[in-house]
Amino acid sequence: MKTDQEKVFDKYEKRGNQNWREMIARDPRRFNAYQQARYDWILKTAGDVRGKKVLDAGCGGGSLSYLLAKAGASVVGVEYDERGVAFARGNLASADPHKRLSYEFMQGSVYELPFPDTSFDLVVSCEVIEHLDKPEKMLSEIKRVLKLGGKVILTTPYRLTELPKDPNHVHEFYPGELLALMSGHFAEARVKETHHMFWRSLYVYGFRFAGKRALAKWTINALTMWFGWNPFMIDYPEGKFDLFSSLLAWGTKLK
């Protein structure tokens, strides 16, 4: 199925089911605390989702959809690539063999969501908007399918360079830039800086004395997995000058 997304990238050819594997891994060398914090920031901002109908726009392999369904939401995941849809269905089937959770996945474009107006209580979108040539079109569609009073929550990388650092990204955002975009569609729009750069730099550093092994990454992964402490979830005071590597944005549909 052809979609309106202008930039096609080879995520699934190169990485396959990587996000899901990293989320469910019980090995600190394979788990991904950085990625997990993206999901957890969304869950924290969403609050209690029990009984709510939630759209995961650009759901990928279904990792965030699974966490939302586990929290009690009725989740619909939309993904433009049929391989992502297949991964999502297989992942949740293996994680929920007795079909106790409420979820479904379908192929579709975030530019033309296949749902009637006012269908969802909450829409989430994790690391999608930076891949789009027309992000405002996605936000307009999200607003259309949200109920009055419904909330949208998304994450995206913090823009650090003039051109996108990731060649798969069409456009990365500064906080003010993303806030202006969100405010054009949603009331009470907010943008929060997350994933402090100190921890990010430590996470990706390869120690020479250890053969450039990512010892700090493994330690942070272990702390997150075994003790529930993830430094990427530290909530720093707003207004303090610091460097961050990720953005969390949310807004409400009031009209």
C-alpha cells in the first residue's frame, strides 16, 4: 500500500525487529534504557489509560502499543510499512498468547488516518514526526481523530545540527520550533526536554581500557532493568540551561 510519506527508509531491512528485541531483552548488553525512557515518558504524561481508546500513530513493531495495552488501554496501531505491521502482530501475539489485552494493528498513513472523526481519547506517536516532510498534516489528522478533550503525546530527537544527524530524518526540531507547530493545532501545548546529554554521552561512550566496550551503557541498562532507576527519566527543572537529546511534546484538543 503506497502512502503519502515522502521519505522511505530501510529501517526494517537494516534493523528488523530491533526495538522490540531491545525492549524485552533481559540482558543488560541488549536492553535499551534510552529507548525505554521514550516510552516511559509517554506513559507518564498519559497518566491512567485504563478503558481509553488509544491510537499509536506510526507504531513500528508495537513496543509502545504493548505497554499501553498492558496499562489497560484499547490500542490501535497504524504503521505505513507492512513489515512493521507484521512485526507488531507477531510481537504482541507472542507476548499475549491468551489474548487478554486489547489491541489491533493496520497498515496506513499518518497523513490519512483510516478512522472517523473523534475516534480516540489519546493519540501517541514515538519518533515519527522527524521522518515527515509534512508534519503539520499529521498533526491535523491527529486532531481530527481525537475526541474533544483528548490529548496527543509525541517524542522526537532534539535538533543538534543544521542538517538532520540521522539520514533517515527529514527534519529535526528545536524546542521552540516544535512548540510553535504543536500550538498551531492543539491547546495547552507543551514541550519538555528529556534525556540529558551527560547521560547520553556516557551511554554511548566506549571505554578504551575495556576494548571500547560500552560499560556505562550496560550499567545503566542493568540499573533500569533490575532496580527501576533510569537516568533518562530524571525530570530536570525547566529554565535551567542544560543540553538534552530528546523532546517530549503534548497538547489537548479543545475545539
